Amino acid sequence: MADLNEVIPTIDLKGVADEKLNQQIREASERWGCFKVMNHGVSSSLLSEMKKTITNLHERPHELKIRNTDVILASGYKPRSELNPLYESFGLFDVASPQAIKTFCDKLEASAEQREIMVKYGKAMDGLAKDLTRMLAKSYELADPDICKQWPSQFRISKYHFNPETVGKNGLITHTDPGFLTIVHGDDNVGGLEAMDHSSGTYYPINTSPNTLTVNLGDMAKIWSNGRLCNVKHRVQCKEAKMRITISTFLLIPMDEVVEPPSEFVDAEHPRLYKPISDGELRKIRLSNNMHDGESFQFITLK
């Protein structure tokens, strides 16, 4: 793996003109399918408080963790498995909903303070994900750039059980995200997230620093853009024998909404590439065929 720390772009969300910023986001999304953001508007204190909260929640006994059941397909608690033996995670669907957060916190017996932190964090991350999506849509000069107004977001709150025997192994296998856009609040003390360059197959580290967040584009973004946006393949490698805690916020197109590209993406030179499909249907294809890193596109690509 190449050791080039600055390959993955870092985009400053403040201090540049809107048009230039939108173009930077578009270029990174097409070339890499991922980028890092700074000056994103989420306070360092809220990031720190949320990290403490979820670290505490992961200390809950197993009988409490399994109360975190699915709201949509595969949205609940994921225990360590044969496929990902070092990884477990909670899921929380509709993070902008105080009621959804209350239900999640009640099941895990979280405190009132922890619930308040999660409500603030959920609102902030849902807002940031939608702002980034609008910037991306504006970069293509779409007739209606406010495409994501009614889209829900989901948390995936992850713990990696790294130890001396697991150094050099996969913490999470290579995969693409099924949704539209993901914001990863990484672990500043323990790295390991790597993105694949789709043009060469080379993996590059995504080295975060305090107050930066990582953004990934998913399968639905590729379908929506008629192949313009890259659904980045990524993985987590165990680099050192320390526990790793991360929070991912997934911006999702509603599960039953059939997705096809806006007219701006389709013309004689750019024919339609994929069959119209919903997020829910694509997830079923992924799960039923045990496909994780974009192989499911073979079922929806037009000949």
C-alpha cells in the first residue's frame, strides 16, 4: 500500500466561494468517492461528548445490546461475526428524530445527558450530510438541487476489538456503503480506514485529525448520478493493538423510493447505465448474494 498521507483530498468548508467549494466536492466525489472536511460547523466539544457517550454505550452487557433491533433492513445491532470477527456495532435509524433517539436510548438504558448529546449530534450530522449533498447537486446545476430534504439518516456506531494478535488483519472487510453519502467520525487515536483508488486498485490511508470528518459516496449516489460519482471501496485494517471507536452517519434515500438519474445526467453521449431501483431492493440483492463491494451492480447494469 502506498504511504502517501495527502492523497485523499481535504476540503475546507469555509473561506472559499460557494461555486468553487461545490466544484471541489464534485471533483473529489467523482475521482475518489471520498474526501475529508474541515471547518464543517460541528463543534469539537460535541464531537468529543458524542465519542464519550458511545464508548460508554459499547460497555453495556450483551443482553442490553441485542435490544437494538432492526427498524429497516440491517439497521440494528451487529455482533461480532465470522465475516467480521473484530467488529460490532449499534444502529440507529432516523437520527434527526428525537423520538427515534429516545427509543434507542431507552433500550440501552442511556442517561438523560447521553440522550441530549445524541439529539444534538444527530441534528448536526444530518444537517451536514444534507448540506454536502446539496452542494454536490448544485455543482451539476440541477434544476432542483434540494434533492435530499426528506431523506433520513442512520447512525452506525462501531467498535473494533483490536489486540496484539490482530495487527495486520482486517477490522472490516472491503465494502461499499449502500446509501447515498456517509460521514465518518473516526478515531483520532487509532487509524486503519483505507480507501481504494478505483483506477488502480491501490489502497490509501485516510488519516484523520481532530475536528476533521471523512465523507464517502455510496451505491445510491453512483446510481443517481448515472455513474458519475464513485461509490468508494474501503476497509478498516488493524494497525495497532488498541480499541477503535467510530460513528458513521449514513444519508439514505427512502427505502421504497425508486432511484433513477435526473435528466441532466442522461443524453446521447451518456446513455442510462442502470435499471431504476430502490435502496431497499439493492440492499436485498447485496445481502441475499453476500455481496459487499459493488458486485451487486451486475444485476442492475443495462446491457
